[in-house]
Amino acid sequence: MEALSETLRGIAARGPLGLFIDGQWRASTGDRTVDVIAPHSEERLLCYTESSQADTEAAIAAARSAFDNGPWPQLSPQERSVVLKRVAEHLRARMPELAEAWTGQVGATIGFSKRASQQAPDLFDYYADLIATYAFVEPRVRPKGGRVHVVQEPVGVVGVVGAITPWNAPLVLLCYKVAAALAAGCTVVAKPSPETPIDAYILAECISTAGVPDGVFNLLPAGREVGEQLIRHPHVDKVSFTGSTQAGRSIGIACAERLARVGLELGGKSAAIVLEDTDLAKVLPTLVPYSMPIAGQVCFSLTRVLLPAQRREEILQAYCAALSAVKLGDPFAADTGMGPLALGRQLERVQSYIAKGKAEGARLVMGGGRPAHLSRGFFVEPTVFAEVTPDMTIAREEIFGPVVSFIDYHDEADLIAKANASDYGLHGTIYSKDAERAYRIARRVRIGSHAINGMWVDISMPFGGFKHSGIGREGGIEGLHAFLETKTVYLS
């Protein structure tokens, strides 16, 4: 297994760029260092110094000044659109580097990274095109006469914080927030996960090269303390967070105390519903990869499979046979279908959930251990449990690993009850030959998005969840609305 690709060796040799504040790269004034580890080899990619409290104050001050006094919020939407298009161009020029950074830091397979990284420039293009024609000013007439303008204005300084974008999809999740916030005219202080800063370094370089004014985008690679400072700071108008529900709850409480705007894209326990009439040949091509994307470290992973009890063994055997053909190993190898978990602590977490599944009476059908042929790296075998009940820990809690629970249902009422028997409500899919029935059931499942006979997440459509899966939406026009405030101006 190759430890590091040539591109990542170059990044490691160059070393970290530091902090990006007010249009300049600068060294951290802190004294705590972070090692970035390649999860497939456990080799150090680079070591950098975390942002300090003083660095965070400087970044917030730069963003505040750029919003209050700078040109960015005052530019026309069409002028901002041109700049965002340039950011997209620069990101596309660095796609090979960005894909390898994702694979090297997280362990996503290189094929997946190459495909999914394209969403980053696509997001900047999408929001550039959207604001070029979006009606930020809507003339209205009062019922009894008189003219009014309803104006959409940028919410202010946005702290993209908190683990605060997470480590599993560091580039794409950051761009969902940054592209929409910049399109709205906001300024941003971004805090990527400390374990995966490389993508954010490259994004900052692209933003700078594209001509975004100084102070509009600021980057602070750091841990939880900087996140706490950002979410509680009176000069940060909105916090936009993607990460765990536990962390999101704490952030929501902190923002509520000072009535700051907040967007939370949190955990999931998504269900794939297989109806009785399903043709398995049309199910497996999406169910297998999307039940364990990035080794199951994606919020919308289909980690619960609800299947008719009378077809359990048939479906289970077909699924496990297809999963067995997925090669586990070096994520840089073209034929690898699944790489490692991203972090050593994540491996320990997943192993503890597998142990809970066994202890609580679920039937282990496949996997459950460390792969014998991989002596290093944070690898765990794809793991399948059957005869899982909704009250079991592995059916209720987000594991964030390659662990799938098969849950029997007996009729439609039982199916809907079990699909909704979750604290989460993010995403799901339903397979059936009867599209009308599938749609009717999809409408009764309390989740933010539901696919029928496939699996899609489209950047031009809203994404987010019900219940403990978050507050607000990202993507689509709703993603732009998240960074706007409504003002009513009475003209007469």
C-alpha cells in the first residue's frame, strides 16, 4: 500500500500555509500543534499550529470590517456573481489536488473523491448563476395603496464554525456554506475540522486569487476552543454548523442566549425502505454504495434497511453477496471500493457499537472485525446485522461507520412506524415497482428528503433534516435564503 501520493508528498513538503486573515497568510500566534494523519497508512501528512484566541479576534475583526465598511456587501449581485465564477474556475483547475487531499486526509476512495469534489466548483457556479437573476428587491403594493420594497439583505458576518465544518467531507461541506454566504454578500470566518485543513487551505488560495476582497473570507484551522469563541462572539451574526447532533445542540443553546442566527446540519439514521414488490437487481446498485459511502462516514448513509419479513433472507443474502465484492484497502488504488475510517478514535467508536449490537441480541451476518490483510490503517470490515429491533442502540444512534442494520416489518403501518422510530429525520430512499405507493409512503416518513428507486443529493435542491437532524436547509435557493435577512422599506 502506497503511504502517500506524489501530490500529498508535495503538500507535506511545503508545509501548512498557516492562517488566512484579512487577505494575508500569517503564522499562528498559538503554541498548540496538530498532526494531520493519513488514515490508510497512519503516516503524518503535516503538522501545523492551531489558531489562538488572538488570531480568532483578528479574523472576526477583519470579517466585521469587511462587512461594515468593505465593498463586498455593496457590490451588485451581478458583480459578486462574476467573482464567484472565478472562484469556481480556480477550484476546477485544482481538482486533482483536492481529490487527493480528500483521500489522503479522510480515506475516501480516489474515484469517489474525484467525482464528489466536483460539487465544490459547481456550488460556486450555481450560486453565481442564481444571484445574477435573483430578485433581492421585490416591489409590492399595500392593499390600501402605497408602495413598498421588500428587500433581502445579507445577514452579516458568518462564522462557519464548529467541528464546524466536519472532517468527513471537508471541501464540499465548507463550500455549501461559503458559496451561499458569499453570494448573499456576507463575510465569513471559516473553521474547518482540525484533522482536515488541507482542502480549506486550497479554497482560501482560490478565493484570494479570484479577487475576493480582503477580509471577506478568513480561515482558522483549529479545534473546539476557537469554535466556542466564534459561536459566542457578539460580532458574528450567524453560525452555520455541520457536525454531530450533540455538538449542534450546544451550539444552538449558545446562539439562542445571544439571539444569533444559526443553521445546523446534523446527524442522520437514514432508512432504505424495500417494499415487497421490489426487484433486487434495481436496488443493489444504489443500496450497497450508499449504505456505506466513505466507509459509512456520511450523514445520509442508508444505515437502516427496512425489509419485508417474508423476504428477509433473500434480500440479506443478495446484499451481503454484493457487499462482499467490494474491495477494502488502499483508497488510492483504482479498484478499491472502500477505504479506512478517518480517525483512530472513530475506529474505536465503531468497534464499540459493533460490540453493543452483539450484546443486545442482533444477529451478526457479516464483518465485525479488523481485516486480516491490512496491518496498518484505521480499517474495519463492512458489518451487517440482521434481526435488529428499533430499540437497539445500533438502530437508534448514528454510528458513522460501515455498520448496517436490517430491520423486519410486517405490513405498511409497521413499516411507517419503524421508519419514523428515530430521533433523526435527514434522508432516505424507498424501492418499489409501484411509484404511486412509494410516493405516498415517502410523504408519511418524517425526513428532510426522500428518494424513490435511487439515491440523489443535488446541490440545486434543499438539503437538511427534521427532528434532531438539524435546523434550516443548505443547497438550492433555500441555501441562499439562509444567509439573508428580510427588510421592509415603505416608500409611500
